[in-house]
Amino acid sequence: MTLSNGKEFLMIPGPTNIPDTVLQAMHRPAIDIYEGPLVETTDACMAGLKRLFRTEAPVYIYAANGHGAWDAALTNTLNRGDTVLVLESGLFAHAWGEAARVLGLNVDRVEGTWRSAVDPNVVEQQLRQDADHKIKAVLMVQVDTASGVWNDVKAVRAAIDAAGHPALFMVDTIASLGCMPFEMDAWGVDIALTGSQKGLMSPPGLSFVAAGPKAVEAHASANLKNNYMDWTFRNGEIHYQKYCGTPPEHLLFAFRAALDLLFQEGLEQVWHRHALLAEATRHALGVWSEAGSIDFNIINPHARSNSVTVATFDEIDPEPLRNFTKDVCGVTIGGMIGPIVGKGIRIGHMGHVNAVMVLGTLSAVELGLKKLGIPHNSGGLQAAIDYLDKAL
């Protein structure tokens, strides 16, 4: 017997649930790409991006996933043979570094573990050793959905400043923007980038880059620029130039509708909602982990993200649990990726999620743990409810 015949819950760390109003916004005819409503849509999306990034910097929209935004940040500001410093804490900063290597850049790394955040002190030490300032950019991910880590952007900026290093500071906010605080201008971030399919509640296919003054200055002499990514062309007066061709109209309609939802709720309120639901999830996992077979992947509680909770299993195959929650309960939770594939689960709680969805997911997981005989301490769901009862 299955209990899954109803609305399915997609509780993975991206792509995330798309609100009905965002889906409905795409159900309209194509329109003129040179003038009128589409120009106004572009203006609204760019203004909304500045509000999300908390910046006055120019923003750019790409018909691409987050990997495209990585390339845009690198090619618009750097030169062949430049060195970038990658701050590792999971899969995605490492992958950004590999993208840099393909472009002809040299890659140094602050090697990290998959169980801890970037250490600003180590960053400062490594930059101090670069007396010739060969490092031209520092690359970091605010939230890595593979490991579940949250990295302190403000603290890393302080480390760069303490080292007196002029490198550009580039931050990937693909899994954090619209989920937790980010202050591009106040924190001194030179390039920020994100994607549409996580906290921004839109279909995959759009990515966004904000370029601060140092990045704009670097762009003038960059020799990695290419036709599609080039900011200079996209700064042109003709509307289609902002997209280097035909705009992705229907994705833009969807994104604008998602922005409306975010700002109607209020960005600070959105952050608070994510914080509450993430902490409720962590309370549940904290109880389950008392039996010793399940644990948090990120050791330091302060470094656990509000976008996704990653749980490791001790010599237990997580796939039967994922199959149970999906096939029996109608709840899809994420598996591990990268070097820790097959070693646990990822519960996404970002974007278009509410208490019913998170509590329902936790109940499905707890039911699965019990039904499959996976060692755990019971009462995780109740711990989540008790936390929300006190927090509200």
C-alpha cells in the first residue's frame, strides 16, 4: 500500500518547488524583444536583483545555469595565466576552480574538508604569502549544497583586507541568495553570482552576476572575454544586447513573478522563515543522531546552512530510506553527490517551502527510519515541533 497519492513534496537542494503563480506567469505568448513590456520586464528583474544582492552594482542576466555565471565572472575580469585562489568546503568551489583551469587560469587552493567551513585565518595566511600578488581573484561559495556548509562571507572579506591583498573577491550565492542574509556592498564583495532554481523559486535556466567597481575596472583590461558573456556588449543601448541575442522571455516572466513573491513577503522575513525551518530540521536530526548511526555532515553547528541539511549514515545504505519516502510517502529527499555519494541524505528546505512541507518531510523520514529498522532515537519530529512552538 502506498500513501503517496497526493501532492508530492520535492525536498531536494535544487531545483526547488516552483510556486503556481510563477508557473502561470510563463503561460503567455511571446512578445517583441526590442521595446514595450519586455523591456519593462528586464528593468524590473534587474532592479529586483540589486535588491536581492543588496548592491548598487550593475547586474547581468544569462540564459545559463550557475556554471555559466562562473564563466561570466571569470572571463569578464581575468587574463590568461592569472591565478585564482579557490576556498574549498565541498563540491562547488572546487568545481568553479576546475572551470577556471579550463579557461587557462592557474588555480591555487585553500584545501578544506567536506565537514567544515572555510577558515578565514588560513585564507589570510595564504594571501600574506602571496607577496607578489599573483593571485588575482578569491573564489568562494556561501553555501555548498553538497556538504551543507555555510561560509562566512563577511569574515573572509575581513581576512582578505587584513592580508592587504588586492585580489577580487568572488562569491557564489546560488544556494543562499533569497535564503539567508547576503550584503554585497556592505561586505565588500566584488562579484556576486547566483542562479534561478533554488531560493529564487524559478525554473532552471537563468543565472545572474553583479559586478562591483573593482570588477568593472578589471573588465577593461581582461583578455578572457568572449562574445556571449561580455559585459561591454551587454551594456549596449539595444535591449537584445542585454542577452547577447534573443531574451529568454518566458523564464524572465517567471523570474519577475518570483521576485514579486519574495518582496511581498519581505526579504528579511524570507530569511527568518528559512532560519526557522532549517533549525526545526536540525532539531529533528539532532534527536535521530543520538543513536549513533546518523550524524550531521557539518560538525560545527554555526556552519550549518539554512538552505539544506546534510546527514551522514554510518555504514548504512541511505537509498532504501530515500525510496521509502518517495514511493510510499510522496516525498523526494536528496542523495549525496561527489566523494560522499551513497553515504547519507540531503534535506532541502529552501525557496517555496513552509512548515507543513518541512514537518511533513521530517515525519516521512522518521517513519522510514522506523519502518526500515535504521537505528535512530525516536522523537525527532516532536523536537522540531517543540522548537517551532517556542520560536514562534
